[in-house]
Amino acid sequence: MTHPQDSTGTQGAAGAALLQGWISRTDLARELGVCEETLRRWADARHGPPFVKAGRKILYRRATVLDWLERQEDVAPRRARAGGRR
């Protein structure tokens, strides 16, 4: 008997329960409105949300992504540069 795959690529209810609270790179890219390559670049630059590798699969803990997003919030507005363009 085969089971449909969930969004993390695992099969069956046991896999879904095990990975509850985790999201695949594909799904995170879709939710953030960026492409997967952007998430790869952020990971390479150590700028993006933390992730784990399970074999060849990249997974993000949803709670950690939310924490990371909150840290990205721009608290103080940027000051305009003096002098403008030349």
C-alpha cells in the first residue's frame, strides 16, 4: 500500500507526525515569496533562517523561521544620506 507524500516529501501519517512543525525549502520559498535559489544564497552567506539537512533534504523548523523573521524586522528607520546624488 502506498501513501501520498506530504509537503516535506515523506510518506504516510508516521512521517507527517515526525516532521510536524518542519517545512521544506520549496514550501518555505513559496510562503516567503522568494525562489529556492534565494534561500540557498542566504544559507551560503549564513544570513537566512537556520535549517537542518536530513540526507539530501533541507528542512526548516517553523518556530525558528518565525524567530528569524522577527529578528529581520527593521526597528529604526534608515537615515537619508546627506548630499544626495552627484
